[in-house]
Amino acid sequence: MKVESEPRVVAIESLDHEGQGVARVEGKTVFVEGALPGEEVECLPYRVKPSYEKAVATRILRESSQRTAPGCPHFGVCGGCSMQHLEPGAQVAAKQRVLEDNLWHIGKVKAEQLLPPIYGPTWGYRHRARLSVRHVEKKGGVLVGFHEKRSSFVADMHVCPILPARISALIDPLRETINRLSLRDRLPQVEIALGEQVDVLSLRILEPLNGQDENLLREFAGHYGVQIFLQTKGPDTARPFHPLDAPQLSYSLPEFGVTMPFHPTEFTQVNPFINRVLLRRAIALLDPRPGERVGDLFCGLGNFSLPIARRGAHVVGVEGSAALVRRAGENAALNGLAHRAEFHVANLFEVGEPELAAMGRFDKLLIDPPRDGAVEVVKALGSEAPGRIVYVSCNPATLARDAAVLVHAQGYRLKAAGVANMFPHTAHVESVALFER
């Protein structure tokens, strides 16, 4: 890290959208990693620009009452979980403020009602993760973990408390096993996907395994009770290696009587505990009823679609990935909902009013886009637009941008909005909003 100036003492006024403390010094904004509102800190700038600085807190001179001891020994080195030093309840409150600030400053809208925040376990919650692998002789061999903060280097990790304990305990044995493989320099990534009946580790390999490699991986899988997949190229090349008779990955939604099988490289929410509560809230806000035709845009493998169908409505799921559309159709059939669900492939980032109109009239609409949001969708709503839209967002900035279109151009009211703490200890903000007209 290159230091651009001498340490300085600043007073922290607020948190930014990345969880950094914000101070203002002589007309310049200073973003301070590791600092909290109300604190006075000594910080060391590492990037100095004419209008702002980025710095790291080196000493806390006046401590916030909301500061807490980080729960991970790798905090400060690993690039993940940057808010561990903030009490979990305060993290949620900070995310609610980020949502409100984005809605107002970007979208010029305010929610008529702020929904109670959704939160759950703060440790052991992460059921999906992509760990980098790198052989570093100076570090004693193979490293397996997330990247270091502000770096492409892999953190020298031995545990990860946001993973379930049984998976965190595999980091060192996995390091040792990969270190013994012939292709340890040609194995850049391990993707973790946990289901209710099986834990899967997908190894990205750039060369074929030899016989000894295969034996080592079979031994690892058998000893630790996991299934290993091998991925040679893109995500669709991931195939089971050992054991071949393991149960299929799946998660359940008991409140809706739904079971959702999935492939280890298919998108599912990382936090199954929050997913269930978020689903309950979204369905309650949407209130799908028998006889209604409901659109689920960016439907994925049917996470929201099947609960909507279970409530008796006919759901039309639309998704850009043909593989996910196939999976959604299979999941609907598995759960006895094929007669109330249909799924189609479409690029919703380029949809216009004619394409949206061709999907037919929707009584209600649920939108759950990726970080880029759904601006083309909301701009394409025509005269037959649904009276109610529930928007599930993983980026408050694009939600705010799209909310501006819905409220100021399409005549909707932002009836309610609130956050879901899908990623505790991170600055990531998941939210749900209700629009009506």
C-alpha cells in the first residue's frame, strides 16, 4: 500500500455505502476504513485526490459505543466482511439509511412506509462462496480463501466464520490436499454450494487430473463427507466427480411446500435463512391470488415463481438464461405446479414496450434483477401496466434510479421499502420495495 501523506486525526460523521467512515477536512471528504460514526481516529491516507482522500484508521482516539470486537481472525487482511467492527444491529440500521439516502438523493422519492428490517444469523450463514486458490511458495504452499483487501493476492486464511463451521473447518485440509495435486498451479478456484442433503465443492481445473490426483480427491471427499465437482471451462462444464451417487443439491421453502433442486454453479441466494423471510415478505406485499396472472421478471430457477404459483396465481417467469429457465420448469413440475407456471427466455436488459406487451397483461409484477437493475423494464411499462409491483433489489442505487422512473414517469407510488441483511458484516444492501398505482 503506497502512503501518500502523513497520518492525520479526523472526526467521523457518517458511514458511506461501502461501510467506510466519512470525515470532512478543509472542504475535502476523507473515507476512512475501519472507522465508525462519532469516532475520532488517527488515519493514514493511501490515496489522495483533489476532492477526496481514502485512508485507513490506525488508532481509535474516541471510540463509538457501537464498536465491537471482530469475530474473524482474518479481519483487516481478508477483503470480505469489512463491517465486523460494527455491532450487528447497527449494521442493519446503517443499511436502512443507505437505502433511504439512495432513494432520495438518486431517485428523489421517499417510501410512504419503512418496513421493519429483515435480519437473521450473523455467522455461519453463507451457503455459497467462491474461494480463490493460489500456490505461493513463500507462504508455505497453497492458499485457499478470499482476496486480501485492495489486492489480487489470496488471503492466508485458516477459518472463515461466515461459512458454516463444518465448511470453515475444511479450509486447511483443502489447502493440504490441493498442495499435493500435480495441477496445484492450474487450479484457480473452488466454488462452494451447500444444500440440505449434500455439500458440493466445485474445483475449477485448467488441466486434467492424473491417477494420483483422482485418488487424493476421492479420499478427501470420502473423509469429509462432501461431493466434488470438476469444472474445466465455463460454469456449464461443471460435472460430478466423486461420489457419483450423492443426493442432488436442493433447498426447501417449507412455508410454501416447495423444494428447489439446483446445480452447484446456478445462482441461488447465499443466505437461505434470509431468503425464506424475504420470500415471505415479498409474497405478502405482492398478495398473489387465484385467477391472477403474475409476472416474475429475472425469475432465475423459480425462487419467487413457485411460491407465487402455490398461492394460486398463474405465474409467468422470464429470465435471460436458458439453463435457468429449464431448471425453473423442472422445479415447477417437481412441485406439482407446472399447470400454474410457465417460463420464457428473454433479454430483459434490452426489452422495449412491444416486447413487454407481447408477454401479455399482468395483474401484478415481481422484479428481482441483478445489480444492474431493471431500468429498461420499468421504462417499457405501457398503459396495461400492473397495479402493483414488488421490486427485490441487491443494489440500492439502481433501485433508486428505477424508482424514479416508476414514480415520476409511470405514475406509481412508493408505498413501502425496507432492507434485508442478506450479507451480514458487509456493506451489501438487499432490499424490497412495493409500488402501487
